[in-house]
Amino acid sequence: MERPDPVRAAPGADATFEQDTMRTVTRRIVPFIFVCYVVSYLDRINVGFAGLQMNRDLGLTPTQFGWGAGLFFIGYFLCEIPSNLMMQRVGARRWIARIMISWGLVSTATCLVSGPVSFGLLRFLLGAAEAGFTPGVYLFFTLWFPGVWRSRATASFLVGIPVANMLGAPLSGYLLTLDGAGGLAGWQWLLILEGLPAVLLGIVCLFVLADKPADASWLRPDQRDWLASRLREEQATLAARHGSSLRDAFANPRVFVLALVNFCGICGSLGVSLWLPQIIRGFGLGYVTVGLVAAAPYAVGAVCMVLWARLANGSSNRIPYVCGALFMAAVGLAASAGTVAPLPSMLALIVTVVGILSFQATYWAIPSGFLTGRAAAGGLALIVSVGNLGGFAGPYAIGYLREATKGFTVPLLVISGVLLLGSVIMFILGDPAKREDSSTTV
């Protein structure tokens, strides 16, 4: 009797086979990438806590701090697309390791800054070093996770944002209390001790990740064959519908509209996270208490974003969930700007963070739903890099407007308007994959 081909038999005939295979892949890849992202996001935002002491020690004004903190995203923007294309050429394992080691070294070196110029330069170099990590992970997931499995992996990966804030906020608050130990300021200890883990994880990355299923010694041969076949079929279908070349991505106006939506979301996300410690500090709290209070919105947000993503994944149309999340964030931020009382202000900020995190948990399934091949490498990098300009615009706008108006009310209202704009644009655009599919069948 002829033995059945496992590649053909498994997908339709044995759902248990698919479940077992993808659970093995998920357990091997997602937890490690999750930890890397937590460290990545922590190194990106810990300057918000460092600024509580650093601004005083270096004499940085709110505008200078906002400008310097935001320069991270200019470096990120300039190097994002080349980095992602290079990853596709040399492989994810080596390139992600390179990214992590270099950003860990630069993040640690930020403890040596002595004024606004050196602060801005190190932040720019940190962005250049880290460029390509986030879109690289999205690209990496397209090489390992088909269909709905990719949406689940992405949602799990993005939980790293609130976790980084939940763990990083109390830790950063505590590290500031080391002020004077060993002749170093507390903010210097913070940058050193939170930067070195990236270097160690980068080295570990070389031994944990594999570039593609065919390289995975930890999968059985039939699992490797089935997964590779399933991914080839899916990518061929996407390429036939939407194109797979770099030119296809850059010629698709919907990619640029999605980049604008991402810009609005990140403008709010990084604007709030980088200034949140100083907003809370204004309530008259100590460093450790600031860290604990700053973790609260992200603890609530971690739970809500997972539930929101599950609802979106179970729906045939995720657009209302993406738009609704941004709208929620906009309303929450506007409410926080309208009150000076600590408790109502924090409750409104919790709503804001929940909305922003829920947006991020549902948004990324949209571009990965119609981009593949080099179109995915270039398109995802374009969306992330243009979006990350919001990471410059948000913190800088808040710092500039705060210095001009002597408060946070106007800055937060402006960022609220940006979030609302993103919600409206996403609603008008709709789902690009469904729109393009319907246009090809006319």
C-alpha cells in the first residue's frame, strides 16, 4: 500500500497535526522574540524615567529633552527599510542578533551623555542600531506562521509593549534611587543595567532562532515539509493578488495610508509613554511611587489588548476594532487633559493606554494580510519607519507645547486630535486586502 504524502495529507486530513506543529513553532519562537521585544521597548522608553534626573543634571529644557528623545525615531526612519531588506538577504537569525547587540551597546553608552548635543546624537545612533527589529520580526513571522497563526503570534509579540512598561516602570524608578552609588548618577545606572541584557540576548539569538522551517532541527521532517508547503501556497496566493516585489509595495497607495495611520498611533503611544513619568511626577510622588503608578495603565492594557485582539480575530471585519481603539485612546487623552486631579487624570490615562495597545494588537494583521515576499519586507519596513516618525513628532510636540504653555493640557489635546485623525483615516481606508480582492473580481 502506497504511503500517503504527509505534506498533502496533513493540512486537510489531520487538524491535530497542524495544531501540534504550530504549537511547537509557537513555543520555540514566540517566547524568545517576546523577551527580546520587551528589552527593545524598554531601551526605547527608559529615557522617560532617566529624564527625571538627567534633565536636572544636564540642564535640559523640556524642548531639548523632547527633541533629543525623538531623534531616536529619525535614526530608525532612515535605516529601517535598508535594514529589513538586508535581513531578507542574510537571514533573520544573524541580522536580529546584530541589531540587538549593537542597540544594547549604544543604549549602555548613553550613560556618557553630557549635554543636549551628545544626548541627541546617542539617541539618533540608538534608533539607527535598532532599526529593522520590529518590521524584521513581522517579516520573520510571515516565514513561519500561516494565516490566523500569524495574527496570534503578532498579538502575543505585541504584549511586550505593556509588559516592558509594567516591569520597566517600577525597575526604572528603583534604579534612580541608586543615585551616587559607585560615583554614578541614578539615571546612568538605569541606562547601563537596562541596556546590557540586549547584548546578551543578541548572542543567544544565534543559537535559538532558525531562518526558515527547513533549517529547524527541532521540527520533525514531515512537520518541516508541511509547514514549508503551506507557507509557499499562501505566499503564492498573496503574490498573485497583490504582487510580491518591492515596487509593488511602493506603488500601492494603501501602504502609504497605512503608514499615516501608524504615524498617528505611534505619535500618541510614544508621546504618552515618554512623558508619562513626568506627568505622574507632577502629582508630587517619589521616584519609586512614580514607577509603580506608571505601571498601572500598562497592566490593565495588557489584559485588554489580548481580549480586544481575540474579538478582532474572531470577526470577519477587524476595521471597527482598529478604528474603535484609536477613538478610545483619543477620548481618554482628551479627558486626561481636562482634569488636574490625580485620580481622574490617571483613570483617563489608563483608558488612553488601553486604546493605544488595543490598536497595536489589531492593526498589524492588516498590512501582513496583503503583503508578501519583497513587498512585505519593503512595505512593512515603510509602514513602520514612516509610522515611527510619530515617535519623534509626539514627544517633541509635547515638550515644545509644554514649555510654551507651562502645562500638559494643550499638548495632550493636540495628541488626542492626532489619534482621532488616525481613527478617521483607518475608517475611510477600510481593509486593503478585501478591497483589492473585490476589485480583482469585478
